[in-house]
Amino acid sequence: MTHSLLRGDHHVHSTFSDDAVSTLVENVAAAAAAGLTTVRLVDHVRQSTPWVPDYLAAVSALRVPDGLTVLTGVEAKILDASGSLDIPELPAGIDRILIADHQFPGIDGPLGPSAVRERIDGGWATDDVLDQLVAALIASMRRHPGNQLAHCFSILPKIGLSEDDLGQDRVSAWAKAAAETDTMVEVNEKWGCPGIPLLDALRDAGAEIVASTDSHIARDVGRYARVSEMLDRWEGR
């Protein structure tokens, strides 16, 4: 089955990220070779990141093959339960911020997965953990509308939970917020999330779903396996 979503890759890292190995030029060439019509070039930022203007200049200088649209993005983690992001002041030219659950959004700042597991073992109720996570995601979408959720809920298995634990009410509120805030939600090849019940909720709410590889090397750009299989199951039910 061929899916229109797979003609795009909305999360592709370059050497502007410290954990990626391919250049912007190599990623654009790989996107064209994969037959994509859209690629979003994305790199990790923090509040102290100084290079965003250089990144935008480098994207502007790219020679883009006919038939391919190149979009820009920066990926920033949610810092806390209020939905604030670890992001610098951005110049014009960034199409979307990718809002990422790299760590758990604590009340006073981000918590690593091991710290969250320890608190759960110490009695932090699962419902309270999930309420805080979903509320932070919704708060971030409302504080930063018109952006994109990156590998959303990838934090859950790291803290010993799963999307099955979320429950219908939380999922519905999350999907509704994505639609209301014009937040794209990527279905992510690297992390295999969000899963089919969450895609159902997004579709029912009218939110926009895009596909991404979260590639850190050019050979992975536009190459889908987990996402393709998930979409087959989703659309074939």
C-alpha cells in the first residue's frame, strides 16, 4: 500500500546537530533520491544555541531539485510542566519548532527517565504522572501554536509506561489541543510512535499527521519500515 504521508519526511537532522553525521546537502540529495516531495531539515537547539542564523543561511544556499520542497525546523525539549521550551530567540525563517519529550516535564524543570522511575517506585501515582505529562504537552502546544510534536510519547517506555496507559480522556484532550493549535503530529520511524489508537484520535479531532524518520544519517532519509507497516494496519482496519 502506498501512503501519501510517506512522500514527506518532516524530521531530518544534519551536522548542525551534535549527534548527526550528514550535511544539509547530503540530506537534500537523499530526499530527492528517495522520491520525496517534502523534507523538513531539523536540528537540535537549546536556549544557548547561537547558530540558527548560520543554519538558515546554509538552507537558503542549497540547490533544491525540482519537485522537492525544503522546509526548516528546530527541535527543542519541553522544560517543565508549564510547557516552556529549551529554545533560543529565533529569527524569521524557521517554519516549525519541533516540540520534543526528550525528558519528563517536571514542575521545576526536566526530569531524566531514571528519576521518574524512582519517584514512581516511591509512590508517585501513574495517573498523576500521566496527567502531568499530557498537561505539559497541551500547555506547550498552546504556548507555541503552529508547530510540530516530535516523537510524541517516546518518553513513556523510558519511564516504564506505555501509550496504553494514557486512557481515552487524556488522548482525546491531547488530540483536540493539537487540532486547535495547528500543531502537526509526526508519526516517527525511529521511535514507532504515536501508535494507532492515537492516530485515530488525531484523525477524529482533525489534527494534521505527518511522517518522519528522525534520521541522523542521509541513508535513512525517507526510508520507512515501521511507519509504513503501522499505516498499513491503521488504514486496513
